Amino acid sequence: MAFLKPIFRLVRYKETMKVLVVEDSAKLLTSLSTELKEFGYLVDVVDDAAAAISHASSRDYDIIILDLMLPKDSCLLVLHEIRELDREVEILILSTRDQIHDRVTALIQGADDYMVHPFSINDLHDRIESLVKHRVAPQSADDK
């Protein structure tokens, strides 16, 4: 039965992982929220820059999924504001922009990963797991 322990730890972490999704498309926002909850994540959703900054400043998230094409405000400004609030949170950009310049700019500005639409929900899930695994790896090494 000892082999079940690592699996339990992984599932337990996923159940408590907090995700903020910032997306202005209501259809995609609903779809992402539903799918991520099915993976066991605790999900908050917002559809504009002001709400994203407000949520990021008042709650602790493990990862923020941020749409690059927010209306009215620049996603890069939102990214900068969130980074000022929390340097540890993982930020994954979702965008229809597929140019190398857009990706590089977002990563230089503080994004941890960048995915282009369309994408599979399983690929998004894998990216989330990878980002968070890298963040928690040093903590688990200290436990040994």
C-alpha cells in the first residue's frame, strides 16, 4: 500500500490548487471554468483587467491564466501589476496571437508560459501541472 502515498499527495494538491482565469470571452470563460473544475481545481473567473488585479491582490492563487487580448486594458499592464503584487504566482498567457514577438514579450514581462488558441484542455492541464510542479519541487526537497 505504500505505493499509493505519492498518488494521494498529487491528487490532494490538485484539489486545493487555486486558479484564477481572466478571459473576456464568456463562452471560453465558462468552458475553462467547467473543465478545470473537473480536474479538481478551485477556480475563480473574471472577465476584465480591473477584476483580475482586484482578485490577485485579495486572494492567493497557485496559477493565473490570463487572456492576452483583454478589452480596454493591456494584458501586459495587468501582467506587470500582478507581478508587482505576487512574484511567486505562476502566470500562463492564453492568446490567439501566435507571433514569436508576442510570446517573447509576454515572457520577458513576467509570464511563466504562453499558449496559443486553439488548444486542448488536456494540454492546458499538463502545462498547469508542469508549472506548479516546478514551483513546489524545492519545497518537497526540503521535506526529505
